[in-house]
Amino acid sequence: MTISNTLASALSGLTAASRAAELVSSNIANATTPGYARRELVVASRIVGTAGQGVQVVGVKRVENLPIIADRRLAQAAAGDTDARTDFYQKIETSIGTPDLAYSLSGRISAFDTALTQAASHPESEARLQAVLNAAKGLATGLNGMGKDVQSARLAADNEIDAQVTQLNDGLSKVVELNVQIRRGWGLGQDTSALLDMRQQVLDRISSIVPLRVSDKGDGSIALYATGGAVLVDGAAAVFGFTKTNTIVPEMTQASGGLSGLTLNGRPISSGGPSSVIRGGSLAAEFAVRDELGTEAQTQLDAVARDLVERFQASGLDATRLPGDAGLFTDAGAAFDTADEVGFAQRLAVNGAVDPAAGGALWRLRDGLGATVEGERGNNALITDMRTALTSLRAPGSGQFIGGARSYSVLAGDFLSQVSSDLVSAQGQTAYSAARLDTFEQIEAQDGVDTDQETEMLLQIEHAYAANAKVLKSVDEMINLLMEL
């Protein structure tokens, strides 16, 4: 080997060692950076003519396990779906309250039952009649608040849908932009690792919204598809459309046109069910909360409110009421009509005839809602009949309640039990999704940056650099010796 060949080989080794040290430093510095993939230097023998002359840097390789990343993103989408559902059921259970809490539905029913019992023992006591009125109002107000909480959860889901659609559209647009830059760099032989990292970060941000499938197009760019079949990026980016609303009431649904659906490139698409192209992610779960879970909870709550009003609106309960008159509990002051049940829980109110604040009189709780004059103060018959109406076994007139006749307190307990059961089931799915996601993240991390391994590699690079530097020093000494001859 000639001196010039030796010199060229050593210089190429120094260049490769310097580039490798730079990559190792970058790996260590970005060990915890989201979306960063470990770099490895790709080198090959440099051939000049027929003889080898050192090494040449071919490029930089990003170390990533694509099948594991794909599985991890699907797990992210599943976790986003289950988290949204669990959060909804948690809110509803909190709104209903557990029986040990005074403000819970069961606690309010118990307080009403206790007030009726105490008033029956002393029907002449205005204080005890006032306690009955207060407990009845508390029960009605509690059901009103629960209905409002359901609609608040639906409105929050609608707002979240709008935010996720915006984030999704922005992410798809950025993927298209990065595709162009990566493809250009790929064609020029440039290192596009940083751009690939940025694209991976974008994909990771939107993968929990809609499950994604990535297709490599062979030129550095990618195509994106929803696992439900929709093309999200293939050259151009798809555009999702959605219009949020500022308020939601029980009567508003997507089917009635009161709430916005989802469009893809201007065409309506299904936002729920097995045929939905967005199924399996947090976006589909938010639609489910707004259009399915929320409406189901409202239906059950309306059924609970209906059962209460019908118990006290029964024709045989109060002889002073005319046919068609409202009972102790009303639909915003009027008699309840079964044809107008949607949203009834929010309209439930105590009859103004017994409320002094509304121009009524407390003694009508004892003497009858239709009574025009105060009767015998010791008569407890109506109050006793009211308590019987509350505790008697009765089959609900609506709702999806398994079983037959039950008391009102048992019906309320069954409602809470349904919600709690749904919550437990959702929490189980959430735990499974979280464990699955954690597993794939750990497997993916195995291909990530190991700082100990990188430090060891840096020592090897330093040794290689020192060896090449020693060769250069030896060549220098040889040249100086020849010059002295």
C-alpha cells in the first residue's frame, strides 16, 4: 500500500469515526425524546479502481420495529376509545351518587320517605309538613341535576369531537407536507432522519383518534388508511368535517338533525357502529358518548322520574284532585303526559299547590292538593297513602329495567346498579387496553436508545479514532524521514 493510500484510508476512518460519534451523541441526547428513533451509521468499503481505500459513509439508518409500532398505535386507539367511555360512566355514577351519600338519589329518596313517616305521626305539625316539601323538592332537584349532568357530558363530547377533528385534519396535512420534504431529501441522497422523526411524532399524536394503517410508498413517503377502510393520506390529505353546537338538550340527536354528523371530503360518513370508518378510536368513542351512551342514560333517568310522578299521580291517591290534574310531582307544573317523556327528568317539579313560595299551602300535603279549605289537622290518611305510594311495588312504565314490580327506592338502586355495572365493564376494558399499550411500548423501547450501550459504543469509536490518528502520525513521521534523506 502506498503512503497516499494509507493516508486516504486513515482520513476516511477519521471521517467515519467523527460521524459515528456525532450520531451516538445525538442518540444519548434524545434518549427520551418522543418519536426519536436510534440512529446507526451505515458504512461500506471504499474501492478505488480495484483496490480498497478505507471506508465511506453510505448513510444513516433509523432503527425502528415497524410491526411493533403499528401494533402500539392500534393499542393507543383502543386505549383512547375505552378511556372516553370509562370517563362518561364515572361522571354519571358520581352524579347519581352512592347510597351512603346524603345528596345521592338513594339518599334523597330515603330523606323523603323519612319526612313522610314523621309527618304521618304528627300531621298537625307545620314543621314536619315543611320537611316533606323540602325533601320532595330535594328529590326533584336531584333528578333535575342528574339530567343536566347527562347533557353536560354529551356537550363535552361534542366539543371534544370538534377538537379531535381539528387535530386530525391538522395532523394529516402535516403528514402530506413532511412526505414532500422527505421524498425530496430521499431523491437528493440527504439524511431525512429528523423529518422521519417529526412524521412519526405526528402519527403518534393522531393514532389514538382514529386507528391508522401505514403503507410505505418506497420513495420515503407514506400513505395512511383508517383501519375501517377510509383513505386518509395518499398524495393529498383527506378532510374531516364537523360542526359543533353550543348547547345540547335531550331532544337533540344526530338522527333528528339537531346535532352534526361527520363528513369525509364533504361526504357524510357513519360515526358509529361496525360500519364506521373511524371505529376503534377516541373519536368514535366521543360520538358514542354523545349519541348512544348519553341518550341511553337520559332514557333511564326519564323512566325513573316518570315512575315517581306516576306513583303520586295515580287516580286513587288523592280524592280532592280532578281527573287529569297533576299529583305531588309535576311536569314543570302540569300533569305528566307519557307522550312527552324525553327530557322529563329535567322538568320534574313539585306541585305549586303545596308550596307557600309559589302561592300554595303546606296543609294541602295533609288535606289534598285540590282542597280549597284546611281540614282536620290530625288527619294523616293522605300522608300515609303517599308513603305507601312511594314504597309499594310497581313495574316501571318505561326504561330498560330487568325484573318486575319494585319500590321506588329499589328502582333507583337498580338504576345505579346498571350504571355501576357499565362502569366496571368499561374499567376492565380500560385496564386491558392500558396493559396492552404498555406491553407494546416496552417492546418498542427495546429498540430505542440504551444509554449504556451508546456509551460503550462511544468508547469503541474513540479507540477507532485514536487508531486512525496514530496511522496519520506514522505517515507524517515517514514523510518527514523521507524528506531528511
